[in-house]
Amino acid sequence: MTRLVVASIDRILAGSRRYDEPDFRMRTIMHVDLDAFYSSIEQRDNPALRGKPVIVGGDPASRGVVATASYEARRFGVHSAMPTRTALRLCPSAVLVPPRFGVYRQVSEQLHALFLALTPLVEPIAFDEAFLDLSSLLSSPVEAGDSARALKRQIQEETGLTASIGVAANKLVAKVASDRQKPDGLTIVPPGEERGFLAPLPVRHLFGIGPRTEDRLRASGIERVSQLAEADPAWLLARFGQSGLEWQRLARGIDERPVTPDRELQQISRERTFPRDISARAELHAALDTLVAELGPLLRDAPPARTFTLKLRYADLATVTRRRTPGRVVTADVLRAGALDLFDKSWDGRPLRLLGLGISNFIPAAAGQLSLFDTDLASRSGP
Ligand code: DCP
Ligand code: MG
């Protein structure tokens, strides 16, 4: 209720402020993303690694890939999803550490608990990343400074790690903002400044614009968000269909997707587009393992699921989706074994550009068994 009143007063006060969307409602969305998550945990737990280039990843001998690298290693050009072999060539002094998913998952749970202490409207995106909708607590992103600094402090105290936070009136801008001053950053984008904030970025920063779309836009002379924002809508529509208009809305800083706690989702899924097409089975298995690990904490928070789905996209963009319902609840272990098996049966050996994994077909929580989310979801059914 308060939120609605505040939003309408704000719209009246805004006066000259212009939004392309008539029913625009001011929201305060926070995006939290930990810095160099896996490698920061390794440096935290082993002081000998602090200040050094650290690579968390798979064994180069079995075509392992980099999960993440410390900022010291990134200076050498090392990045996620690169073959470990290449990474060690770029940065021979790096210490290679195998991933400890169990530990990362525990930290992820600690983080999730801190987020939930602020608001039930938490949408986990990865182990170390979530959107929080703080609209009912704060009437504008510009009021979020104290909450964001307090959250960063709590994260530091509870986990010993640094986080970067972005706050804005929507998810897109909050996400870009959290990246702006990494590591240990805080960036708040005041309402009305979304479009200018996004303008200089390459278009790939917008949701839904992957490498292929980026190429198509570039072929039409569009590389920056500002160019997309200014393009003639009729031309965009003719050339790219409805998607062109949707990208333009994002480019103009408009994004109305709600923050969605996973309980409400039909499917919880994660996918990876690889920086280059991959045809090595071991690398694909490793990527699948990462997806399983990312889904882990969400599996725990979501209602039990009966079905898991594997998605393969080949280099020629042919996409295959395979579903399996194992006859028992999909736990992390069931998912790990099942996904690998399903992958081996589904993949035809050609290079893949994307791998995705999801769970669905949720069993409703038993009556009387309240979860953290149940108590608060009612408040979301408002406007
Ligand atoms: N991860 C992975 N494989 C990838 C990307 C990420 O295994 N291709 C894992 C390792 C990361 C974690 O997910 O530590 C979080 O991913 P981020 O993209 O947030 O990367 P980092 O937290 O490592 O770094 P940044 O400081 O850029 O957020
Ligand atoms: Mg991160």
C-alpha cells in the first residue's frame, strides 16, 4: 500500500521527468554480485594464496576449464570458461586450485540468508549473485546507500568476502551498475538517469543480446546501446521484428521484469553460452558440473522437483531439449548423475555453443509446511 502511494506521489512530483512507459512504477532493485567468488574463497581459506594470481578450475590434463580467476590473474588475461591450459600459459605463476563446490554452496547459503533478512523478494541468479526488490522499504534507489553499505559490511563480517552492489529502478540497470566499480563497489543510478547510464555500453550488455544478435546488429551499424536507443523504431521492427523493439526499450533504460523468488517459477534453469564452440566431452562435462553446482542452492530453496531438462545448442544454432523424470525427487546428486547420463545419450558429438540445465514439475509444499517465502508471497500479489 505504502509503496503505491509513494510511487504515485513520486510520479506527480517528478513533473518533467519522462518515461516512455505510461504505467511506470518506481522500484528500488538491488543487484549483489560477489567479487571473484570462488577464488576469493580460496584466498580467504588459504592465506598463502592472498595477493597471488589464483585460478580455480579443472585439470589442464583432462581439458579442464577455468571457473574463475582472482583479480591478480585476470590482469594476465585469464577469464572464466577459458581452458585451464591456456590460462596457465598466459599466467605461468598462477596457483591452480580445484573447485570446492560444497564450500561455495555453504557460503552461498550464508549470503542468501543475509539477503532474506532484508526482503523476501530475493531472486538468486547464481551462487554469488541475486536481485533484491527493496521497493517496499525504500521509495527510491537514491535512498539505498545505507542499506547497501550495511549489507556489504555484513557480507564481509559473515563470510570474509567483498561484494559489489548496484541499485537502480530496474533489474537491467542494477545489474550493469553492480559491475561498474568492481571489486568492492557500490553504484547507485538515480531514477531518470538509466538511459544515459547505459548509453556508452556495447549492446551485448542488454539482456537477450547474445553473440549472434550482437553480430547482426553490428552488421547494421549498431554497436553501442545509445545507437540502439536512437534507432528508428520502424526500421528496427522491419529488420529485427518485435525483438528489435524490445531491445530498444532496454536500450532506453526500460525494464519491467519483476524480481521473482524461485518458488514462483515454472522452471529453474541455468545456461552457459561458451565464448567459443566446444566439442571436447570433458569440457562439456565440466560445464555441466558447473551448472549443477549453480542449481544446487536453488534446488534446496525450491519445492521438490520431479523433472530435469537438458538443453543443447549446436554451433549452427540447432537446439535440442531433452527432459527426464527419474521417478524420485531431483536432488543435487540425482541431477548430477542424471544430467551427465542424459547428455551422453543426447549429444551427437558436434560442437556446442550453449549448454543449459533446468528443473521443473515442482511438487507443491505439503500443507502446513511453511517455507520462508510462503509467508510473504501474498504481499506480491498487489499491483
Ligand atoms: N563460474 C563458473 N564458470 C563460468 C562463470 C562463473 O564456474 N563460466 C563460477 C565461478 C565464479 C562464480 O561462478 O566465481 C561467479 O561467477 P561471476 O560471473 O560472478 O564471476 P566472479 O564472481 O568469479 O567474478 P566477478 O568479480 O567478475 O563477479
Ligand atoms: Mg561474481
